[in-house]
Amino acid sequence: MHNLPAVLVGPVGDRSSRFAWRGLMIDSARTRHTVPVIKQVIALAARYGFNRLHWHLTDDQGWRFDVPEYPRLTEAAAYLPRGNFDDYDSLLGDTRQRAIDEAPEKWTNGYYTDDEIADVVAHASAHGIVIVPEVDVPGHMKAAIEVYPELGRPVGLPLPEGSMREHMWWPARNDLLWPTDAARDFVASIMRRVAELFPGPYVHIGGDECAYQQWSSDPQMGEWLALRGVSGVEALQAWFMDGAASVLKENGKSVAVWDEACEIWDAEDTLVVAWDEARGMERIGRASQPYIFADARTLYLNRVDPDSPQPQKGMIPAISVDDLLTAPWPETRDERCIGIQACVWSEFVLDGADLTSLLFPRLLAVAERIWNPNLDVVQAREAIARECEVLKAFGHLDTPTVTPDEMVMANGT
Ligand code: ACM
């Protein structure tokens, strides 16, 4: 970044890191962060030695890039109204209500045009950061299914008995693609498109939180399983992942997945991003693939910072700088662990100011863990505080202004 003195945390002096993947995940599906915000985050992350931006671009609440064969994705799925996340618990105080109140002024949706994606990719590349786009299959597909209902649960088929909460450990419905030809073609098209838009070697294909009960409750599912030549609903998820991966491989890409997928899909050459707390750490313990350590208990920075001077909107339990500096993280010592990644989900992140407040100072503590394996907590804490003062003094923690073009996009016009 321009004008800044030598960095005080992370890649200081001649430090090196054993971690090839130094990642930050940003969720632009729940909030379409503006391009200036994404570019600022990239520039700051690069200063602290991060080299991967895992960019979550599709989810139940929004779709963020153009796929010419499926125009309703950008005409409609990019402009769904913001939900209230009523099912979410584990929120700090009045997070949900504050987000509802603030959204009309702050929240942006829409999609990234091809030119904007090329601009972000080039900016990232100039900063030594590879973009790893994520399109999450076969779950978390509600936005696409809302505009192309033929991709999902047969219309009119009742939902499984009982409350959704009893049925799945994730509170949202987490709509799944159905194993139809339409959904198979859709997956192939979106993967071809992602491969075209993003030059980096990796595409993340999700695979988290599939509520199999949804598939099992379809009386036709036995026929579907037979047609697809698979033994059960877990194998059906693997069928979807295979479909996505084969298109990506034809296009020269490697595949990354969330840790749930490594349990049901034994593709050897995938990279696993391990997020799911104790369950996730057990899964990678049983798996053989290389993995990225992104344990939600310390690395989900959408969980609030208890020391934040500003009131934050976010999840609990809180994660402090000291938690990050002192967590044991035994999984990071395994040689299969090739990286560490912080993640910020955006259900309650409405704008750049919200994002910056969650990232700083804690991203600096993550950088210290990545670059300084023998860190001294007192020294690291001081260096982080001084570095944050530098960032503030140079105005780098101010939110970039939204350009007029982006306001047009934000308003959906
Ligand atoms: C995740 O947090 N569902 C990857």
C-alpha cells in the first residue's frame, strides 16, 4: 500500500511462512460488497502476507456473477430482498434488529459484471493474491432455485415432517439441487463459466451443510438414485461434486471443498477447507487430502471481537486477538495442513465499515500466527496495536466510498 512504513506484523523482515495458502474468505453472496471495498480488503490483506482470497459468490440469499445461459441469475437472483435471518441464533445482542434497521441505508446487492471481476482479479494479482471463487453445490442453492424452480425440490412436494430445526443442524432450509438433468446441466454451465472468469488454479465447489433429509423425503428418490447409479443420498452429493469437478478439471482447474465433502466424496486431489469445529477437525483427521485450517471457533471473524471499541453486529461466542494469538491449533502442525484461513460471513455485514471492524485488528493476529510460529504474545499484541495505529493514521481503515455506478447496482436499477 502506498505511503505506509514497513509492516510490523506478519511478513516482517526476513520471516518466512511454512503455509503456502494464507487465506481470507469474504462472503459476497449475502452482501455484495462493493468493488472498492473488495479492492481495499485485498490491498490490506496483501500487506499482511495473505495470498488467497476465497470469494464466496453464491448462496441461498444471492447470486453474484453472470452466466449467459441462465439470465435470471443476474436479473433476479442477484436482487433478492435481504432476509431477516430469523432462524439464526448465537447473535450478539441486537445484531439482527440493528442489521434490519441499517440495511436500507447501507446494504448493497446486485452482481459483479465480467469487467468488475476482471478488475478485481487483476488488482489481486498485482498484490500477489490469487482469487479462489466459490460456487457452493449442491446445497446453499436457494437463490438459483428461486429463479429456476426446476433445479430444486419438486414444486408441490411437501417438506419433511417436523420443524426444519429438528431436521437439520443448520437453521436455514439450505435448498439442495435435485438430481435432474436440468440441475446437472446447470452445474456444468456454472462451472465452465467460473473457470472462464477466474484464471487462478483453484475453484471451491462448497459441499457444506447438505440437509439430506430433503432428498430422502422425496418418494421418487429411490428412482433417482438408481438412475444416477448411486447407493444413497450421501453418494448423491458425491455425484454432484463429481459433476462439478469433472468440468473444472477439463478446464484445467483444481478443486477445493468444505470439510463435510471429504467425508462422502473421496476425490484424492481435492483440497479440503476445514471449518466445522470439532466435527471438521475429526473429518480431516480421518481424511487423507491436504487441508486448510479454518476452524470456525477461532477463524470465523464474523464472530464478534469482545474488545471492539465500536458496537459490532455479528455472531457469538466472541473471538479476541488474544484468543487468536494463543489458540493451540494442533491441526496446523500436521504436514497435510498447507494453510490457514480466516473467514468473514456477511449475513450481518452490511458495508465496508462493518467488514473493516470485524477484520481489524484480528486479521493481524492471524497474520502473526501464519508468519511467526514462535510468537511472544505480549510482543505480538503490542505490534498489532502499533500497526493498527499506523493504518488509522494513514486512513486505511476508512471505508472507501461507493461509486455512483455501484449505487445504481446496489439499488437494482
Ligand atoms: C460454512 O460455514 N458453512 C462453511
